[in-house]
Amino acid sequence: MRTEMAGGASASDYVLAVDVDGVLVHPSPNLGGAWDSRIQEDLGIDPKALGTKFFREHWQDVIVGRRDLRESLAAVLPALHPEVTVQDFLAYWFTNDGTVDQEVAAELLDWRKRRGGRTAAVTNQEQYRVAYLRESKGFDELFDHIAWSGDIGVTKNSLDFYKIVNSRLGVDPAQVWFFDDDPRNVEVALDAGWHAFHFVGVHRMQEVLATIPIV
């Protein structure tokens, strides 16, 4: 059943969009910090060298699809630790940075199943982690659409990102409610016409969603 909204729109025309890292997905709580906080002990990789040789040199191109993640890692891992393979590294990274917040997931499912709206992941990601999240973390069950920077070609700090997502979703910007833990992304999404909110916890998210007239 299509729940009717103000102005004749239906609930299925409205989109609940969330950032991934920092909103829906977090590092393993067992680490007590970032996903790489124990990488020196576990893999023998110096996190400072990882930041310099990989993230500083390669990441900005990887995250918008100009470089392949596996190829970039293959180029730098021998200098970081010659015995750590690309597969070893990615398995460590994705596993330790893949804890799904079940309360946020429940809000997404509620939006889809009870309210009849659509959901979207809106995220700075590259292709291999997107595939992991879909295959191992149930993203295809949570989301109708996944918008990611490696596919779109720009990150969420660009207004073009949101324009492209609007076009792909086929919605007016005012039909999107978006939650992100980075205030800079929130500001750009607001400029794009979205209802954008700084994510500070699921309870605030629930308060905002409760004000939206979808029953």
C-alpha cells in the first residue's frame, strides 16, 4: 500500500539516506579505537608509515575510482611488511572496520517495512569494501540504493555528488533525509537541498524521523 504524503506524494517517493562509516558501521569494539589501532601488533605494519605511504599518497585517488585499491596496496605493502599480502591486509581492514550498529539498521528496516519509504547508503567508499559490505554485512537487505564515491567519481564534499545521487534516485532533493557524522558533509548536503542532519547518535536520529509525516 502506498502511504499518501502531503502534496500527493507517496511514502515510496521519500528516501532515508545515511552515511556508512561513523553512522551505520564502526570499528570492532574490541579494538578500543580505530580499525588500525593494533595493526602494528597484529600485522607488523607501522600505522604512521601506512598513513604516509598509502593513505597520503594513494587514498584520494582510490576513493574516487581513479586508482584501484588492490593495485595501490600491492605497490606499497612490500615496503610496509613484505610478508603481508593484499588479501591479508584487506581481510584485516574490512573485518576490523565492519561492526554494524543494529539500532541504526533497525531504523532503516522500519523506514522500509513499516513506513514504506526507500533507503540509501551515501558514502565515500571504493569498490572492494562496497562489495564486502553488501556480501558480508547485509547491505542489500538494508538499502534500496548504495551511492559511493568510487562509482560517482567525486566525494561527499562536492555538490556534484548529491546532484548525481538525486538523479539516480529520481527524487526531488527535498524528499531526502540524510544523516552523516561529518558536519562538513552535512553542510554540502544542505546546500544541495537535502534535509541533512549531523549524526550524534541513534536517539537524535529517531527524534528527527518521528517528526516526518509518514505513518
